[in-house]
Amino acid sequence: RVDVFADRSRATGANDPLLRELDISLGCAIENMMLTARANGFTPELVTRPQKRSGLVATVHLWPGPVVRDPLFEAIGHRHSNRSEYTGEAVPASTLTDMAALADSDVDPARLQWLTGAIDLRRFAEMLVEATRAHNADDQQSMDSFAWWRGSWDEVQEHRDGLNIDGVGLPPTIRSLGKILPPSDRSAADATFLDRTRLQAGSAAAFGIVVVDNPNRLHDRLAGGRLLQRAHLWAAAHGLGFQHMNQITERIDRDHDLGRSSSFEEPLAALTGSTAVLGAFRIGTPTV
């Protein structure tokens, strides 16, 4: 068996105060494990085991079984976030249907719905920009984000994590220039975050919304993470750009952690038709 633990020291502070994204990321890792187990002749069985004191969240039991090399398994090594602008070219309806079908009974109650109409795309993009502005205006969120920025080659080598200029979707010339200029400070990073969000959201072919029964329940978060990973692997296997875009839910969790209601809750529910949105992403044809 493999026991899965949450390392809460790796959480992102005020950007994930209720540990929603930490749990989702564990679900993503578990989905990789399930696919890899089957590809190596094991039948995996997942048991959710929420134990706050030890950090144990789940156990994957491994039983002898047939070798099943799912196309999603083959895509694991190619999966990455593409933060470039997308072409805006529409994604075929059959693609959206195939991706929605990734939500089988194994990841119940997680399900995938789409925002594709021009009005819905524009409104969700506007909400993402509004949430990013609120993020930048929140000193704690801004500082906790900047703590993961690796502005120099030495920092990249020292930490081996976080985000650097090669990962934000900039054209090659601008990336090269950025590497020889002095590292950005936090205000410059915030400005770039807002600018990139505006361009990224505005060029999405579609926004995917993962909905569960209870976004505060560990089982639902792990299931949603597994579905998100499936969607990302499917996109990688079919040459589509994929980027998680969670500024809205991050602001909702931040407001709740501060003991107040969030101005993003009602607009998000009105747009998606759900009060149980777990996470969101965009897809499209990338330009970089």
C-alpha cells in the first residue's frame, strides 16, 4: 500500500488558507498513482483517511491485476501548465463532451461543466481579473504569492519549486530579456500577475468548472483533484493548452478565513449554477 500524507508546511499561506488547493493537489498526485499502478500490473483501491493530527489523507492499496496502459498514463510526462495566450479558436463540442466524460463513478461526486458562450466567457474572465486585483490589494496574499517566485537562476537551483520566468507564458524574446535584467520586486510581480491574467483569461477557448457536493469535504477535494488531473492529462495528450485559474475561489476562501462573506460567491454561483465549485481552468490552443 501507499499512504498519502499532507505536508502542510508546503501550503501557500493566505492564498490557500482553508487548504482547498493543497488537498486538490494531493488528488492530482493520487490520480497519477492510480494510472501508474494499473500500467504496472496492479489494481489500486483508494481509501480516504482524514487524520488531521498525522496529516494522513488517503491510502492506496495495491493488488495484483492486469497491465492497463491508459493513454492518460502515457501523458503524465508531458503534462504541464501552459500560461501563454491562447489563440481563442473554439474547441469542438466533441472535445468538451469527451473531457466531461472523464468524470466517471470512480471520481464521484466530482463532475465537469463548461463555460463556452461569449457572454459567459467574458464574465468569468472579468471575475478572474477582479479577483486578481483583490489579491494584489491584499498584502498578505501578495506576499505569500511572491514567496514562491524564483527570480534568479540561483533561486531556481536552491528551491527547485515555485514559479519562474520560464513558466508564465511569455514570448521567448521577453523571457530572454527578463533573465538578464534585475529580479522583479513584489509590486512588479503583482502588476505582471494582473496583466497576464487579463491576457490569459481573455484568450480562453473555454473555462472548465469542477463541481462537487461539498467543496469543504476531503473526499470531494481528492475526487475533484483526480478529475482535474485527468482533464489536464487529456489536454496534454491532445495538444491543448491547460491552466488552472483559481483566483476566484482563492478570494472566497480568504474572505471566509477572515470571517466575512465574499463578494465573489453570488456572481460565481449565478454564472455556474452551483454553490459547490471546487476549482476552474481554461483550455485552448496555445501560442507558446
